Amino acid sequence: MKLICMADGLFLYRTNNHFIVTDQDNNILKEAKTVGTCDRYILQVLNSRRAAEKYASSLKELKALGIL
């Protein structure tokens, strides 16, 4: 396996026949024949994390203002 890229705890590897996305604990999250499929998966996970962080931040702000 050859490491292609790493992004926020996600690792993209190339093997002989396919591509694999793993987490920092080496759990396989996605396996595909094309790198594009794995790229889209990584972007989807990162966007989901970003949205969750934004939501948590807005909740903290509303609580600080006494709205919640």
C-alpha cells in the first residue's frame, strides 16, 4: 500500500487494484476502484465534520446569550 494523501485523520492509500480510505486507527472506511470515489467520500466526511462544528459553535453562542 502506498499513501497518497492525508486529511484530518483520514488516509488515502493506493493498492495494486484499488484505493482505500482509513482512519487513524487503520479502520477501513471506504474501498473503491477509482480515486475519485474516495476523494468524494473524504470531502463528504470533512464537510460533515465542518457542519457539526459550526452547529456546536452556534449552540454555544446562543447559550451564552441566554437564548437557550
